[in-house]
Amino acid sequence: QITQNHQVRGGLEFTHNNMNVSKIAWSQIEFDGVDSSFSRTYFRTDIWEEDNIDFGMYVQDKMEFKGLVALIGLRYDYFNPSGFGDPVIYPGDFTDPFALVDTNGVPILTDPQTAKPTHQISPRFGISYPITDRDKLMFTYGHYFQRPDSYYLYRNLQYDNLTTTGNYVGNPSLKAEKTVSYDISLEHLFTPTLKLSVTGYYKDVTNLMNYQKYVFINTPNDGNIYVNADYANIKGVEFAMYKALTDYWGASINYTFSTAQGRLYNDYNAPLFGEDQKMFPLSYDQTHTINANVTLKTPDHLSPFLRNWRANFQVDINSGLPYSSYGTGQTYDLRLPWKYNVDLRINRKINLGPVSMNVFVDVYNLLNSFYISYIGSTQYYNLENDAAIVGQDVDYSYIYNPEVYNDPRQFRAGVSVQF
């Protein structure tokens, strides 16, 4: 606390990651289309041992004046994909990654490049200004830095065991994703226990990761190389109500309307040739989101048996996420149905001298709602029948796949004791 009006904070974080991955992704057996005789077995491997360094530090000044609170800060992020070990290398031209192999059959990279460290300075700013004794205006602005997951940096950097097509190869020169975020919020206090807020937000995201297909010049293979290729923006408005817990009840309820659009729609879908400049919904583009947490309680002035009971309801209602129809070439042109879920906890606190005991019963998915959680491939799912398609030429056309559905109703009971 430097002065009455200025409080300075700072901090740093250093992480050294050691990773040793040895994984056979899958094997595939091909058969001749005429006599179904054995043709070839493919092994897809992902083997690497690397280390890297993450470092971050920040400084912030909290300024408090009459009727105004402001936060001004800077954050510095540094990432070194080579860590303390040998430099991580990658080919200078992804269309010509290698032409020769060593005595062990390991490819010798063409024009090897060394992965360089990346860093960024991110400004942050926030202000809270009371308009009246019941109204408050808040605004924040900030830059955020998110480095790629190690999987996308180091996957099969040796270009080993390549198959004819469908290879995925990491790129240690990937830049971090950068987000510039704005939000503005207005709060109004209706009563000492009831508050309503409206928040608008916008996020501008660059350096989003996708992959690009390269056909190799000197080998009969191709590779999907992870690259910084895409852009996205996320915007929305949230309405929230908060009711403080009093003698009988309390609640927090919010509704969000949002859109998330970008040129990246899924890490595992092929790029859109000729349409890469268009904006599409992102995989997490959820238009409507409603969340409510409601607590009912019995007040302390009731009889000993009736007091200290609580029932807590968590309600989640969401519009469907996008998915792509099969065989149409369209990107995220369909939506999953709306889904809803209600969880319940009933508990009672019992005081036994110096010991307090809390008895509770949890009910997950109280209404036993049933919906599809995700779509792996629309080639195999028919939403109208809530089922997986086995085959077009068989009578038992539909079976249920439990992996794509939410969990049914579940119960859990327990006791916690505090001394």
C-alpha cells in the first residue's frame, strides 16, 4: 500500500514442463475389394520427448478515489518451446520436409529451422464508477496470451511411420493465440438484497490454430500441419439477477445471448477450400444460455426439527451447439436440440455440542432429461430417431449408443462432520 490511493501488486510464475510421449495412435488393415484378401497394416505413431518453459509476470496498480476505483496493469508472458534441452527443429518448407533417411530409417529434415521463443506484453485496464448510491458502471479491457498445447507443437516431428495420407504433424513455430477483450457492465440495486446487472462483451481472437494440408514433394505422402491460420470473434450480452439468501430463499439467475464466429470451426475437420475467408459458427457457439441457482431454507425461528433445512436447485437450459450435416459440404449448418438439466441437493445441519454434522442427499438430473451430448459424425447419427445408424440395408437399422447421451438420474447421499 504505497499511499492511501495506490496499492501496487505484482507476481511471477515459472513452469518447466518435461514431457515423454510414446503412443501408437491406431493401426488399420486394408483389404482387397475383390477377394477381401489382406493388403497392408498401418501404424500411426506419436513419439516425442521434449521440455519447454512457461514464464509470466505482472504488475498492477489499484487506484481508489472518492467515487472511483481503477485497476491498471501489465502482464508479460514468455514461452520457449525448446526448454533447457536441445533446440527443437522443423523443416523450412513443409512441402519438402525430408528427402533422405539415416541408417535407422529416421527422416533427415530438409533445411532445419530452430523453434524460437515467443513473448508478449499484455495491458489490462478496469474501472468501476458509481453513478448513484444504487447504480454502478464498470468497464474492462485486456489482452490475453494463450500458447498452443504441446500436442500441437511436437506431434511426430520426426515424420516417422508416415502413411499415404491423413498424417498429422506438429509445428513448434506456432504462435500463441491472442485475445483482445472488452466488456461493459451496469448494475442496479433494487433493494438491499436484490441486484440486477446487464453486461455486454466482445472478444477479438487472432492466431487461432487450424491445420493445413501439404503434399510432400519427395515422398508419396501428405501431412496435415498445424498452423496459425484463423480468426474469430465472440460477442454477447448477459442479464443477471442476484437475490441474497435471507430467511426463506436466495437465488442467482442469468441469461446470455451470444455468438461465436470464426474461420476455425474444428481442429479435426478439413479446411474449406475456396471458402477460407468466410466466417462460420465455432464449435462452442451457443446462442442461448440460462443458468439459475435457487436455494430454499427454513428460518432459525422455527421448531428444532424444522429449522436448518435447505434445498438447492441448479438449473441449466441451453440451446443446441452446431454440427455439420453429412455429405453436403456445409459447415455447421445444423443445430443440436435444446437441452436442460436440474440438479438438487437437500441437506440439514445438526449441531451436537462442539460437533456439527451435515446430512445431504444429491440428485443429479432430477427430471431424468434425455438428450444427445455430442455428434461424432452425422454419417452415423439420426437426431429424429435419437439413434445410431447401423447400416442402410439391414432391418435393425437403429441402436442406441450410450456414449453420445447424457447421464440418467443419479442419487448420492452422505454425511460430513466438522469439529
